[in-house]
Amino acid sequence: MHNGNAMINAKARQEGARLLTEFFDGKITNDEYNDAFPSGSVDAGLDVVYRRIWVYYSDLHSHYLDRQQLSEDDVALFRRCIDFLNTDLEYNGRPIGIFNSIAQTVRNLLRLEERPLSLFASEAVEASEFFTAWWPFASASEYEKAKHRP
């Protein structure tokens, strides 16, 4: 689907939602999830979900997700990401990636500034839309509508 300048790839989202659900439910390993997830899509929603979930597994060895290690907020994030991938809503937030300059990253690593260590630019951390109770949805009302869809 094409909506303005954004592309929604319904087939890839369906596959992404299925894979994320199976990873979350402990049916597939991180490697199976990572290798099959349609992260190369032009759909920004797929890309941000893939990048946000990446912090929950190791690239060093194959394993199943240990849901006992997840907080309530982590579980809620997984469920929202799955819900989001099951919609045709375009992603309207910031992209996820490394936004700091090399100099800022070095200052962070050397602890030359009194800030939390982060690879994200300070503006991205301060805006922190990645940590709202409705992300990756654009708003709480958008998330509530999506939760109640059949």
C-alpha cells in the first residue's frame, strides 16, 4: 500500500508479525527470527520494530527468548510491536539507529560528560518516543484503536 510518501508492505508485515510472535512465544530461536525477518523492506514500521527488538537477543549464540527475564514493560513492548505489524498504519516516528557523531560517542564512552551512556543522539534520548506506553504507534488513542480491532 502506498500512503503519501510512506510505503506499507502488508505481506512483509504479516510475516514480521508471525515471526515476532513465534520468537516471543519461544517457538523459534533468535537466529531463526533474525534470518527470516523482512527487515530490508521499504516499510519503515518493519525497520523500527526490527531494530527495537534487536536489543532483546544476542547475536553471539542461538537461543530462545527467556520471557522470565522480561519486565512487564518489555512484554508490553513486544505485544505493541506485534499489534503494530498487524495494522496498515504507517510509522510516523523517528528512525532507530546510531545518531551520535563519532566525537560524541567517544566523549560518552570516556564518560567526559555527565550523561547516561547512549549511542542515540541526546535529542533522540530526550524526545524518547521509543519509550512511551504506545510506541511504535503514533499516539495512545491510535494504539487503543488497534488493540480492539478484530
